[in-house]
Amino acid sequence: MKRRYFGTDGIRGQSNVFPMTPDLAMRVGIAVGTIFRRGTHRNRVVIGKDTRLSGYMLENAMVAGFTAAGVDAFVLGPIPTPAVAMLTRSLRADIGVMISASHNPFQDNGIKLFGLDGYKLSDELEAQIEAMLDDDIVPQLAKAHDIGRAKRIDGVHDRYIEHAKRTLPRDVTLHGLRVVIDCANGAAYRVAPAALWELGADVVTIGADPNGTNINLECGSTHPDALRRKVDEVRADIGIALDGDADRVQIVDENGKLIDGDQLMAVIAETWAADGTLKGGGLVATVMSNLGLERFLKSKKLGLERTQVGDRYVVEHMRQRDFNVGGEQSGHIVLSDFGTTGDGLVAALQVLACVKRSGRTVSEVCNRFEPVPQVLKNVRYSGGKPLEDPAVGAAIAEAQNALAKTGRLLIRPSGTEPLIRVMAEGDDRAMVERIVDELVAVIGSVRNAA
């Protein structure tokens, strides 16, 4: 059943446009507060956000909703998504909320929800919340003497910094490394540079001057050119780019080459396997991860298990099958020994540990395999169901036959934007590019005709 509010990563949309309005944010607070109001203790929620201008508006609306439902609100201010997940558990909260649209531009915002265990909510719980959002809110409201209280919590940045630092092996320091960190003018602009400096690195910081409208603007993990330039300028050993809420990471080596999440997962999995700490006999990734990663892991006698797109599905699979490394090509990397969701800073620290222990350069450590040529293009649409059109179905079948056993084809609607993503990969780059271009043209013609 198609859901009205929730996508692959919470509720997301353009600020002050349905569904990302203060009215709905308040209703989410009331609905979630009602569902998680249990036991005889004072129920509490922790609420974090990134640096978007609309975060103030949505934060206040959610505080109003939760307190109206009888839940105490602990307001954290700008802080990374993984810190919210961690603090939900350490502050013994019943629910955690992160107000963020991740890597999207400042005009967008979103609401991510975590249970008391620090994990994102299940599809079933999200469906239950959806069912309540359009109901009359009056029966859900707390009695006057049960209305919740709200307060800002101090010291949360220090808590997260110490948590991140403890994930670095005790025999490793970052002394002697010059690190450029791009915080995307987002939620990690304070904590990431501080953690790296406290671990001994020579830190050069960019993207750490948020003004409410510059989050992810020509910076961060989705726009690495600024990081490349700075790495070259200061002759750094490594560049680290986070996204707006710091749950994903991309790395630039000393030569300015971008290293994506597939390569980073390969480094971590191979290292942990050698140390005897890798669980599950491999790692979990999504259908978007490169075929080259799968071939590399196989050469190391390690497995790759794939899920649908979305780090929450990766995490669910990891929990079910007892894996401790998983993630996405985009840089969402989940290391369950240290956290319950993607953490860009913690993943980067694991890579830095490999670099320091090996005594080799980042380019030598992180380029673990040659990626299979992969092409991804998006087709924007405003309505209808282009993928159900017979012409599109015929074109997809023809493309699948052309790739046969030498590659993969993946076509899917985005869970966060009105886009259809067309991805193909295979050993023959020219054929892959032709297949993607032809499919984009067919889907585009159907969309335009609609």
C-alpha cells in the first residue's frame, strides 16, 4: 500500500509545503507521543536538527506536539543524526527525532524517527503513525496536569565527540595526518573538527559556517569539488566530506580522487576480517552497490548480501543476519559495533585507523577494486506511473536481455523525490551508456505524454 507521508527515510519535502508544514510536524509529535506514551514513568523524546532555517519552525512545532501528547521534550539543537540515535538510548528516551533532509538543499526538510533502542522505526510503526495523522487530535491530547515539559540539554556535543573518539582503536592516534574536513555547513560543523583535533590530527575545516541557507550548498559529500581543491591547496593526506546531517561520508585521497562508500566498505570489511572482528562473513549493501565490490569481496572469500535502497533496510538485514558492516554506495556506512545508524565521522575514523596502521597513503589503502562501469540518470516526473506503461516495460525487458550475465539493470522510483532512477552497469561502458540513455528517453517520452 502506498504511503502518504513516509518515504525511505522518514517524512521529507519542501519546507512549508505539504507534508513538511508546522501543522503536520505538530501532528507527528502528537501521534508519535501517543503511541510511545507507555508505562508509569515520565515519557521523553530527544529532538535534534541540522542547520536549516526551517529547523527552528519544525523543532518548535514538534515540541508542541510531543508536550501536548504528554511527553517531555529534550531539545538538542544542531547535532548529527547518529548522535540523536546514540542519545536516545543514553538519555533513556522513549523516542528520538532528527529534523533533517540529509543531503538535500536547504529548502527541503524532513523528520526521521528512532525507537528507544536507537534504531529507525519499522514499516509497521510508520503505518500506525500515518493512520493517526489525519484523525481528530483531541482524543490524543494529554490532560492538563499530564502535559509534557520541554528543556534544552547541554553537553550533548561533548557526549558525541567522546563516543566517536572511543571507536578509534586504542593503539592508534591521528598524529602526523593533515585532514581536511568538509562539514557541509550542516549538523557536524562543531563536533567533527573537534573530534579529529582531539585525536591528534592537523585539521583544516571547510563548510563549517552555517547560516541557515548554505547547508549542502556546493559543499559536503554531494559536492566534493571544494574538498578536492582544499586538499590540493594544503597538501592534505585525506579529505573527509560529510552531508548535512553527517550520517554519510565521502573521502578524497591525497591526489584528489573521490572514494565512495563501496570502496570504504571494502576497506573496513577486509580489515575487520583480517582482525577477526567481521561478523556475517561479509557485508550488507543495497542494490545500488557496484558489481566490482561484489567481485572483490568474493576474491577475499567474503560475501555481499543486497537489500532495497535505504539504510534502514540495510540495518534491518544486518540485525536479522548478524552482520556488523553494511551501507550504501552514497556513503551511508553502518558499523553496528559502534552505532545503530549510518555515521560518517565514525566510518571515516575506521578508514583513518587503517591508514595509520598500514603506514601507506590513502590512495593505496582505499582503492581496493576497479569499479565496473556504472551509469545512473534520473527522470523527473510530476504524476502518473511511467513504469507501468507497456512501452517502458518492453524497453526494460530489451535492456535486461542485452546486459544478460555481464551486468545489472536497476530502475526504481526515488523514495524521497519525484524521480525515477535508471542505473545500469557492466563491463562494456559504451553499451551501458547506450542502454541508460535509451531507457531515459523512453521513460521521458511517456512522462511528457502523460
